[in-house]
Amino acid sequence: MHKFFIQRTLKFILICFLILSVFTISSYSKGLHFGIISAIKNEVKQLKDKKGEVINNVVAIATQNWPSVSCGYIHTMARKTDGTLWSWGYNYWGQLGLGTTIQMIVTPTQVGTSTNWSSVSSGYNHTIAIKTDGTLWAWGANDSGELGLGDLTDRSTPTQVGTSTNWFSVSCGYNHTMARKIDGTLWAWGANYSGQLGLGDRTSRITPTQVGTSTNWSSVSSGYSNTIAIKTDGTLWAWGANYSGQLGLGDVTSKTTPTQVGTSTNWFSVSCGYNHTMARKIDGTLWAWGANDSGELGLGDLTDRSTPTQIGTSTNWSSVSCGYNHTIAIKTDGTLWSWGYNYSGQLGLGDVTSRVTPTQVGTSTNWFSVSCGYDYTIAIKTNRTLCGWGDNYWGQLGLGDVEMMDITTPVDLD
């Protein structure tokens, strides 16, 4: 049985990659490429299910000092306290920034030699980062201009975006990018078919373009084809695709310009998933809206919401991250909680059963931050140890191998 499993898997993968080789790298082939990737993963998961094999632990990726991490679709970027930038996972479009388009890298690998990276954001197949000097850098897929470099050419190494030195934060979506400058202005570029750039139209941009004239934007999060942002006055604003109510405006109508969500003035942070949104208020409450077919809203059911709906009654949520259709959050007591889709063990609960309400992950009380990818999760503990769980088919967990079996439970090995 084991021999048959290996032979069938290898044969299927070989056929799929032979098919891939006949397509040119274009917007169409990129979409088809990931369609075939999904087919490969589904086939492997079906075979895995027949064997019934699941790995019920997570190995700490490293014991060094990691202050931040960002998960993309199936690639991961992380920064060390010394200012160096590291990457691993899928790399077909050069999104790891290593100067190559080798299919995957399975262990954390340093990006260049710079020691002044201050933040990074991973998109579907592209990556944007900021250095301590305020410059903005981009690499990876660029078929929609999501790199902001004035063309549609992919890059496999960090390339500076313009000459500005006052970039402060950045958020990557599926194939669009949003960034904020120190002066509080908001800028957008990349795909705009749903109005996700907030520029009043549906025309893509290949260079950073200012969103309106406001100078009081405090944070922004990019979803699949929508964007949510907060202003310094605590108001919440949304635009882009809205077919699942992910804008929180009480309807399913897309918007091409920033539109205020309700009247509350105490919003503090926000995270966009594929079609769902999570946001936290200053009072520590957590709110959810958008798609909910897998319970990713944590509201105890599978019903979509088109307006912000409070999750439970807790007032001690400190941070939250949305994946494709799962959600992970941390409370002020350092505990970790998860809910939503769990087919690959991305909830970290020791199984592959989805949850519709927040469920505590283990008993640890030293979780510091978390980032969700497509069907995997990477989190950092207060000792700056980096851990990962969920799908590792493309090496996105950085564990040094490509493990087809799901990894479902975080284990602190320190």
C-alpha cells in the first residue's frame, strides 16, 4: 500500500508538471498553474486520507529571535531582530526574493545581506517590504502591476519602488498592494477589477497612486479583492469586492472608493481574509463579518454576515489574523485561539475538524503574534521562537522538508 501511494503520487505530480511546462508565464497561465497545483494537492490529500496519516505536532522552526512574520498564499517571510529578512516556501514567481525561481525552499533562507528591514507583507505570489530608511521594495509576481514598478515584469530579488523614503507600512492582497506613508496618506497599486484600490474606478495601476486626499490613515489590510482601513479618528472604511458582505456595509454591493463602515469611532486593528474580515476595537472586543461557510467568523454558525458582529463577550483580544477561510487570534493573557476551516490542521487543535467558535490552542500563555496563510499558520512566542502548523506541501512551514501529511498541533520544544 505504501509503495502504491508513493508511485501514484509521484506519477501524478510528474504529469502535472509536464503539463505546466507547455504554458507561457502570463496572467492566464498563472491562474491555470495554481489550478493544477490545487489538483495536485487534492490528489495527495485523497491518497493521504486513504492512509489515514496525520502528524500531530509542530516543530519549532527556529529558536532565534524572530520579531515578525508574514504568511502569503503558500510562502512565508520573516524578520529577525538583527534586521535581516528570511523566506521559505513556494517560489515559482520569485516571491522569496532569493534571485531564483526554483520551485520551493524548505528552510528559512536569508534574502540578500541587508540588515535594515523594518517590516514585510506577503501576498498571493508577491512580497513587499520596507527598510528602516523608509524605502519600499518589491519582488515576485507582477502580472497586475502589484509590485508598483511601472511594468508587468516579475522580479526575483528586492527592487526599490520609486525613490520615496517615507513609507511606513504595507499590506499585500491577492494581486494588489496598499501602503501608508509617514504623513498618513494611503497609496494603492496592482489589480483593480473590483475597485480594491479605492481609486473610484476599476482600472489597474502599475505605480503607487494616492487614495483620495486624506492624511489620517492609521492602518490598512488587503484581502483577496477588497481592502479595509482605519483612520486615526477610529473610524473604519472599506472598498472593493463585497459579494459575501466582507466590506461590512450591510449589503453585497462592491465599492470603488473608501466607504465608512457604521459610525463607531473606536476601531483599533483589522485583518482581511479571502472573503471574510476580522477587526478589533479599543475595548478589546472582536468583531467579524463576510463569508462564513467554514465557520471562519467564529459566531457559532455558517451564516454570512454583512455587518460587524461581535464574537462572544470577551474584551481581552489583543491581535487577530485571517487566512483563506480560517482565523487565529491571541488574547491579552497570551493564549491562542482558532476557528474556521481545518482540513490541513491549520487551526492547531490536533485534528482536522473545523470549528465555528473560538477554541483554545493548547494551554500555552506565551503567544506573541500570529500570521495565517492559505491553509497554514505561523506564530511567534514571547521568547521569539517561530512555530508553524497546517499544510507543508510546498515547504511553507520552513521545517526543512516537504511533508505531505498535515501538522496539526503546536509543540514548544524549548
